[in-house]
Amino acid sequence: MSPRQALATLWEQGLSGKELLRRHSSLMDEFIAQRLLESIGEPPSGISIVALGGYGRKELFPFSDIDILLLYEAENPVLIEKVTDAVFYPLWDAGLEVGHGVRTVDACMEDIQKDFFFQVALLDARLICGDQDLFTKLLKKFQASFDRGTRKNFVQDMMAHRLERHRRFGDHTYLLEPNIKETRGGLRDLQAMFWTGKVLFGLGTPEDFREAGLLNQKEYRELSDASNDLVIIRNRLHYASGRKNDRLFFEYQEEIARKLRLYDSRESLGVERFMKKVHTDLQCIASASDLFFEHVEDVISSMGIKIKSRPLAPGIELLNKKILLGDEGLLLQKPYLLFKAFAIAASKRTPLHYRSRKLISSLVERLPERLRNSKRCARYFLETLEASDSPMALLQMLDTGLLGFYLPEFEHLKALALHDVYHVNTVDRHLVETVVRLNQLRDKYPGIFQGIDDRQVLFLAAFLHDIGKGLGGRHAEKGAKLIPAIARRMALDDKQAETLEFLVANHLFLIDNATRRDLEDESLILKFARHIRSIDRLNMLYVITIADSLATGPNVWTEWKQALLLEVYHKIAHLLEQHELIDPDRIAAVEWMREKISALLGKERKDELDILPEDYLLSFTPEAVVSHLELRKELSGQKVLIRPEDRRNYWSILLMTTDRTGLLAKICGVFALYNLAVLRAQIFTLKDGTVVDVLDVRSDIDMSFREVDWQHLESDLKKALRNKLSLSHRLASKFSRFSAQPHKVSLARKPRVVIDNEQSDFFTIIEIYAQDSPCLLYSVTRTLAEFDINIYKAKIGTSGDQVVDVFYVLDSLGERLEESEFTQEVKNALLYSAKSCLVQ
Amino acid sequence: MKKIEAIIKPFKLDDVKEGLNEIGITGMTISEVKGHGRQKGHKEIYRGAEYVVDFIPKIKIELIVNADMVEQVVDKIRNSANTGKIGDGKIFVLPVEDVIRVRTGEHGKDAI
């Protein structure tokens, strides 16, 4: 049976984990010995077949290379060729990847000088068959090759290769598709520990480490569990991929999760629980190997020299650029020192010494719960967040378990990976990264940071924004529910707690609405503004949104998203600055109107409420609004409705029609024709295009209300709207008759026109200040119509003989007037029309 | 076979997708694109900091359909993406010579 077939049988027997590796190695040993026996009989003396590397350790993974050294004593080319043929050909024929070398003992000793990997492979050398004495000779010479100098070199090479490997395969343990062997925290890290232990201390197994006190019982157990898990997973991965693949690609994750009986539940996906296990294991090995290599560094750098420490604060000192804490007794007596140490670590960008980290890990379970309510600890923790422009301090806090102790709500996020292609980090790491990114944004958006009153709440919100992940359902809402308890423990005041809860609940508000809603809808933006309530909170949401995106992955924060976010931010900010819009009285008034109108309309006509703009609602009584809605039904096509009313001092005319360019000009023209002077006007366009105008007028020639022929006026207006009446001609001939009468030109102030795009993000606002005259309104509105400019809202007012006209306009494409050349042209034309009225 | 490319406003994506789902089309390619055209970008000044955005964010939808479906698909996209304002976008219809499914090697209609 070939080794491949044998392996398949093992799999079928349900063998996995380290047992499978051992059996696989033994099978391979037997296969090689058998082939040798078949072709040349018992191996002659002076020749040894040696297994190296993983095969040497009896850890032969399904598709791993078979590393074999053929060791010989004397030159005997014929014999050696026979042996190599007998050993290697069958392996090649079986389709296995074979690493092979044919060397004498001396050649081996030469090669270890030149080839670090060969040197490492020899550490695991094991005799498969052949000359035992020759093999023993090799081992003795190999051991003798290490002296103080070569040991140090070996360890330094090992550490350099470790760093290089992390750089190439991922230097953190939270990768979406980790390489089980090579990533930081992978099996290679574990081996590197034991190789180094073997060379430096003569300790080559986890058991040796435990007995020598390099690992305590808890660490030993966790490390063994982690490595067993990864071995099982790597076996499965080779099996699933059908080749030597160590990267846990997305496509294999679900399959392996199922094989390990991790199924989907209501709260979480099986694959998410599986990856959580993988990341936890990788992190466990990474922490252990970090601690170990820091210890090794200490040992080799302090060979002979004693380094002095420098005190930083009582109980906290600096040793060899690391923060070292006092002993266990002191820390249990003053546990706040743990938090203080991390605050210092963050602000000085200095990591904690590995001995202190080990100490904290062992202490965490014995810390008193009341620490979570300590104001002092809260203060240090908030300082840590605000000072973290690198993830180091927070990650160490996470790694030692202190963070999970302090915020029990955080515990379930540890190593939790969301099964999507979007997040490159697990949730815990993502939250740390968000805080780091937020700190880095300070320089980029100084103005916005200045506009934020409470940075502590900001940073806490950034850190807690995804605290509701993994709880099933909508994570922002779930997370917000956890906030009051956290805020109470951290002794935040009511306002802080409320803001924190708001920020966590709404951390997706801006980006969701920016990408999914129509940002040109003013009433929608107003809704957003009222939801957010203050510039302060808007600023916080804005920078949290950016930090969150940046921390999610390299391709999440794009210029494209930024453009939309910027737009929604500015529009909301702008509305928030117009305080009257967010005035609670105004909001209450609008609400009151809606309720009243809705009661008058009845349920089935509730939809009609949606077409009413706020300004309009605030200008009429509920009854008036309802009567407008009734009249609206009578409108169709070119129709126009006029409802004049005598108010003694003036007449109020309600006019309804459908919107079109030049409408106001026609209305004003017809009114001028009937000697009606417009005192005030309120012009509204409902969202369905219905125009509701209320014009307060008086007669220029002292006619009484009853003397005016309203019917005739209405029919002339209809004619004008159908373009059957030349208003300019009629008006010119009418007013030329009065031209003898001197107008008050002498007192006239120069007219003024302001075109403004700053006040509103949705309209250009044109203000015209001019001396009153009968056809002024007609003249300026006609000019606007000439430019195809549409008037959506207008306020006309007179004080004395001065007229102030304010128009909210957009061009024919629905855009604001932004080209300076064009606005200048409009301005000149309006000035001319205002002036030309006066001399008529 | 035809390729239909539509450039639409971002907030209309859900409507368009829904509309296409109604007529049985679920597979499409969606990308975030930057429009430079008649509609101008904007410059914002806030608290002393100036931001210039010189493009308009748009969504591009690409899909391949049989020639007899083109009219229906185009209508659907038009109706769902229409706001009546400037910047509602454009729809392009292009001829397609062949479609091959990478995994199976199927050609033409079967590969859509």
C-alpha cells in the first residue's frame, strides 16, 4: 500500500490530531525501510537513513514534505546510488514531495555553518533505519558545534527569521484567512520556541518548559490545547484542499467548521465560532512566544551585564525601555496601579515588560470586582484610550485579560471574527484599531476636534461602538442597551451617559443615510439634524464614522464614500447652525399642526400630510390647510383658483395653481394691471408641485373691495397663464398714461440685489431691496423667468416705500445658481429691471 | 445578448435592484464610480477647513441579458432611478459577442 492510500485509510478510521501525525510518520518509516529491504536487503553499516524537521519530530502532516538525510561514512558511489534509488524513487513514484540530502557527517557540519534551515532541521533528526553508531556520531558532533557564541547567533537568527516570517505572512493573529503554519501565532512560532529552548537551555518540549518554570500550569495547558487544535485544523485543511495548503482560505472555513461539528445557531454562525477558536488559539501561541522571546532577549543581552531600572511612579519603573510593575503583593493591595501602568504605556508609547504582563495574567482572576466601579481606574482607562495612537497598550491590556476583566461586556468579542469579506480584523481588534485611527485623525481634522466638548465620551464611544456585535440582531441597538450599566460603573454623569448611548446606537447613522438617502431632500436633512440635535454630537458621529471605516479594512474608506459623508455632514451642520430650525418650540408647533390636520383629514387621507413643507405648515391654521387641500382637488391642468377676502385695511388673495416657470411674474403682472399693489406675499410650493400663494394687496387707486371685478381678473390671469395675454405690452401702455405724473424718483435709493448660496444648501436665495413701484414685482419676477429660474418660496414685504423681496430659487435643472458669470448676469438684469420700473 | 450599463444616483441603488428583482434579474455587477460631467462637484468650507470634492459619487450597474429582455430592463431601471432632477444618470446598451462561464466553460445564453 502506498503512503497516500495508507493515509486515506487513517482518515477513514477517523484519526485526527497528533495521533494521525504519529501514525503517518510510522507508516512512512515502515514504507521506506520496506523498500530498502526489498532492493538491497539489510542496510549495510556506514549508511543511515535519517528523518529531519517535522518528519523527524514524528509530526508528519498529510501533504508535508518528507525530509530525509542519507548519511554515509565512506565513499562508495555504487552502494550509495543503490541506496538512494531504493529510498527516494518509490517516494517520488508515490507522488510525494521529498526533501533529500546525501551527506557525510563532516559535510553536515560544514553545511550547518552555511544553511540556517538545515541547522534547524537537524535539531529534530531521527534515525529511520541503518547505522545507529554513525547517527550517534552525527548528533554528538552537532551538539558540540554549539558554544556560547554560536548559541547566541542561532537565537538571533531564529528571532530575525521569526520577524521576517510575520512580516510576510501577517504580523497579527486576527487575519481573515490566516496561514495556520506561518502567521504570527501559527505552528511555526511554537516550533521556534522549542528549537530555541533546546539550543539555549536544553529544553525541547512543552513538558521541559513547564518543569523548568518557563510556563506555569495554566500557560502549559492553554498552549497545549491551542497547539492540539491547530494540528487538527491543519490536518483537516490539507485534507480539504487536497494539497499542501496551510492558509485557511474563506472557502474551506465553513467546510472545516462543519467537519468539527460547529453548526449555525440563532445567535451565531458555526463558521464564526470556528474562526473564533482559530484566532484564540493563534493569539494564545503568539502571546506565549512573545513572552518567551522577550525572556530570551533578556537572557542573551544581559549576559554578564546588570541593567538598572528607573522609577516612573511609585510601584512602576522603566527597565530596558519596558514598563515594569511592582510585585504581586503591592498590585493586589493597589490594583489601580495596573490601569495607571497602561495609561503610562499608551502616553509614553512604551510596552509593559513581559514579566509584568505574565504577572497581570496570573493576577486577573483574583482582582476585586469593585475595581470596575473605581473612579481612579476609569480615569486611567479613559486616559489610555485618549493617548492610544498605536494599538500597543490596548492590545497588551486585552492580551493580559485585564480589559476583559474591567469590561465584562467585552469578553464575548474576543477573537470574534465576522464571516464577511469586509472586516479584516476580529471585533476586539477592530475596536482597538478604531480608537487608534480616531487618535490619528486629530491632526487631519483639528477644526472638528475643537468643536467636540467631551473627548472622553468620544473615545469611549469609539471603543464601545461595536460592543453589541455577536449578540444576534441589530448590533448598534443591542450595544446601546449595554451602555447605561457601563456608564454607571465608570461614573459618567447623565449627559455623558446619554451622549455615549446615542453615539453607540447611531454609529452607522451618517454613513447609512449618506449612501442610501436623497441628500437633496431638505426635509429629510432636517429630520437628520433634529435626530442628532447638536453640532457637537454631529462632529462626534462624523469622526467616529471615519475612524470606524478606516479600522474596518484597507478598501472600506474610499474617496467615494468620503464625498457622500462630507455632503451629508455639511448639510446637517448647516441646518444645525440655523438654530430656529431645531428650536423645540418650532418642532412642537409643526407636530401640533400635523396632529390637528391629520385629525381633520381622517386616516385615509394621512398621506397628504407628506406633501406639506414645514414653512407652509407654520404659516396657516389647520383649517386653512385643510381648505387648501380641498381646493387642490379642484385644480387640474392650466386651472387657477382665486379666493379674495376683504380684511378692511388690505385684501388677502389666496391663489392656487400648479407650478411653472414664470408663474409669479404672470400673477404680479395681472395684479399690476388691476391696480393692485402687493404689500406682502407668501409663496409656497407643495411637494407635489401645487402652488399656494397668499398675497396681501391694496388698491392703488382707492377702489373698494366690491368695485374690483374679481371674475375678470381671474379670467385674465388664466389667459396670461395660457400665454394669450401680453402683459408687457398691456402694462407699458397702461403706465405710459400715468407717466406725466412725476414718480418719487428724487427720493429713490439705489436698488440692491444679493444672491446668496451660503444660507441654504438647497436653494439660492435672491434678495432684492428697492423703491416700491406698481410693476416692480412683475418686472423682477419676469426677469427671473427669462433665465428659466424657478421660484420655490418667496417672501414679499414692504416697509414704508421700501420693498424687500426674498426668493428661494433653482435653475431649470434644479440646481443652485453657482457659476459666478451667470449669477453676475442675473444680478445685473435684476438691478436693471428694478431701476427701469422707477422711471416709468 | 446585450450588456446594459447604468449610471445612477447612489441612493437609488436599492430601488433599482428591487425593480430588477421583480422581473427576475438578480445577478449584476455593482461598483462605486466617480462622475465628472455636467453636474459640478462642490467645495465646502467649514470651521476654517476647506474640502474640495471634484466629482459626483455615482453607482454603476452592469448586467448581461438576452436581447429580448433589453427593453424591459431599461424601462425598469429608468422608472426606478428617476427623480426628475439633474444627475439621474444614463443607461447604455452594448452588443455582446459571447459570454463564457469560467468554471464550466458554458457559452452564450447558458452562461448568463
